[in-house]
Amino acid sequence: MLWLIQRQLKSKNVASRRKAVERLCNAPQSRALRALGEALGDDDAEVRRLAATALGKLEDEARIAPLLTALHDRDADVQKAAILALKRTSDERVSAALLPLLRHANAGVRGCAVQMLESIGWHPSKPEDEMWFLVARGQCSRVAAFGAAALLPLEMVLNSGPSSLCVAAAQTLGEIEDRRVVRLLLKATKSDDPAVCAAAVDSLAKVGGLEAA
């Protein structure tokens, strides 16, 4: 049966390749590890996502290397699948590979990465890592203490975060003494979300100045 699945994985038909990987998700086989690793390079993001999920169900430690590579996939859903697939490993390479994902533009990827790091007992040892760790956890209000260094992660949240986090980011910017926050807050006032706009206006009132007016 495995030979048939492997044959389907090489098919030019996307639906056929997806079906083949779905079968491996439902019935994981260590013998399919190589085929699943190759599927992580498929042109179709759904095939890659399913391959990462299937690899996560294997007991073979050899699954870790291809999954670490999948953490750098161009599709956020594939990255999230790869993160979740690594949850049953204590390999030291995992924390090092997850750390850069705390700065990912996609809030979902950041959230998955921080949850995984917490589950393996990782703790930030540098102030900069702690700042990004807090942002990934959605604790924007706590990064005001980092001053101007917090502008970049807060701007990232405003650009891609869910409504609740965008509101928190706008509120936090009002606590930072740096004239550059005005530009970020003015941009936030143009948000489609009224709650974000209101939070940005409140923060601008705190910042003050002619530009804010």
C-alpha cells in the first residue's frame, strides 16, 4: 500500500497528492518518512501542511530534521503545523529554531511558537528575547518598560495582530516617551477597527504635541 501512496505523491494532480498525504496522516508509517520529507517541498501549501502533520505523528527521531526545515516555510499554516508537530520532542535544536519565530509577522505563528517554547520550559535570558516573548504572548502592556526598543514589535502587532492585540499595542505606545510613536499612532487611527482607532486617539492625547493635534 505504501508504494501506491508514494506513487500518488509524485502525481501531477494536486488532489491526488493531498489524498495520499491525508492517508499517511490517518495511518502514520515510519517507512514513509522519506516520502513525507520530500512532500514538504511540494508546490502546494496544503500538501506541505499535511506532510508536517503526518511527520509529527511518527515516533522516529529522524522526523525532527525535516520539521525544523519546515519552520521556515513560506506559508504560515505550514509553519504552524511544523511547530505543533514538534511538541513531542526534547531536542535542543527545537528551542533555537523557534526563537526567531517570536518575531514572525503572523500573529498565529508567534502564538504557536511561544506556546511551544513555554511547554518545553524555555525562558528568555536576554532583555530583547524577553520583549519579543511578551509580545508573542499578547502581553503588550508589559513591553512599555523597554522604551524605544519596543516600537518595532508594537508596530508589527499593529500591522498584523488581531483586534484585541492591536488595541493593547496602541495603548502601550501611549506609555512610551519617544516622538516616533506619533507616526505609528496616526497610522493606527486609520484602522478599519473602531476600537483600534479609539485606542490610538487616546494615546495621541497622552503623547500631545502639534503633530498629534
